[in-house]
Amino acid sequence: MITDRRNFLALMAAGALGTLYGAPTKNASRGWQQNTTTAAPTYTCILLHGLFFMQFKNHLLTVTTPIFKPHTIGSRPQGTNNIKLIPAGTAIDWTNVGLKDNGSSTETFPPSIMQFSASQTGSGELLPAGKKNYHLKLTLNRPFDIHPFRHQGKLGDFGKVAKQKSPKANGKDHIRDNVIKSCGSVPNNPISLLVGLVYERDASSTLPGVISFHAEHQMNCNQIGATQVNPALVKAQDLFANPKDFDLEFQDVGGIASVCPDDIGAYGVAMNDEFSACELLVGQCIQFAGPNPINCAQFGVNG
């Protein structure tokens, strides 16, 4: 995984992912460190803002979000301030648009991305065959890198706001408990609130260097709490083979309103690439005050 976030963010801010040269990193084995004397490959970064679920299946990556009308579901290329709305039931297959498959991918998610086991929780597969209760389904090759952004949340915060429940009759884990276990069980472990799927692309690709997909409330962050988040989680049950075993539920505790904490000033100057839906509301985007997103965490689904 990319380990030098500062350099990666700088490239994004400059719109330079499409012409990446010499980006330093501690993980040269992944090919991210380039020789500045030779032309580097080009890259596309797909940013996921808000409630998305991801699972590797048959060596492809499925990304999806539930049908939930209060959410703004749309896409936005780098440098634009308008989200293009996506109709419910949209399936996008980007396996043949020039985004190269990373054949050496381990098909796992970084520990700072919220994740749980389909088998241990009983939720079963994400979008099994015939399941079409999604707003958006995005099918992708295996990415060059899965890069977590906005490490403002902590696993301990998630443990406080996610409701503890009595043991399941089927003996399976609750989503809350399995997320904690899957993310390392240490309260100070970071939680990412924005995921970047980074692809090396070939000359045939016409996609922008950075494109955002949004699935979030278009409201100010301080208006988002458990009352707004839980209905979206209920609708997310429709994405799984065994809906009732996706049993995640939040509560407002000690000023932590859901798992969507403020991120004011996290990166200093606000960058267009990372505006959330709330920041694109008229009058809400303050260019030099830093981002103030309301992004909920994305979830990886493991086997």
C-alpha cells in the first residue's frame, strides 16, 4: 500500500495523477516509486465518499451502495463542483476501459478501512447472483493500490457508537464485533473515512486522473447523527445474501455523532478532489478553511 500520504495528496491537489513522476514512497516493491529519468505510467484514482461496500469476487472488485433516497448518489471528475446524479439500479462495468488489473493483488483491504467477514458474521456474499437491490454497482479490476484517506476516526470511537447486542441465535458475530476484530481490536487504530482505488491505466483509457463517487447525505456534518445514519444501514441489508445478519446500528454517544466525525483542517487547504457532498452545497465550501466532510466509513467485505 502507498505509505507516503503527503506526496500522494500533493499529486492529487496538482491534478498530477495522470502524469506521475518520481513519487517517493517507502514501498518501492509495489512499483509506486518511479525513476525520474524515465516516463512513468499514468494512474486513475477512484475516490469513494460515503457509504460504500466492497468485495473481491472472482478476481474482480465489486463496489456498491444501497438505494437510500436521502443520500446523494453521483459521480464527479476532478476539478468540477457538481455531482452528476446516478439513477438507482445503475451497473457500471469498468473492467475494459483501460484500468489495468493488478494480477499480484492480495485481494485484501488495509486495516484502517472498516471491514468484516461475510462468513463469520453470517451476512453472506455482497450482491450474490440475482441480487439487484442496489443504487450503484461498480465492477472493477483489482486495483494497483487501495489507499485509505482521512484517518480522523478511531476504532475505539466506532466501538462506542456502534450498538452492542446480545449474542446471535446462530452463533455468528455481530457486524460491530467483527469489524473491531478485523481492524485489529486496538482502540487507537485509525479508521479511514475516504477510500482511493488507484489504477495504472493504459493509453486507451479516457477516464480522468481522479473521479469521485458519492453516497452520502448532502447536509452539514453537525446535522448527521444516528437518526440519519441508521436508516441507510437498514437499507444496506438488501445488498447481502442474508440481510438480517448485517445488523450494524449506531447510537449518539458523548458528542460522537455516528462514525462521521468532523475533519476540519485535516489537510490544511481544501482540495477539489476531496470535497464531500456537503461541501458542494452553495455557501458551504470555504476554500482555505480545510475540508469539513461528513463522509461515513466505507466497508470491505472479506470471505
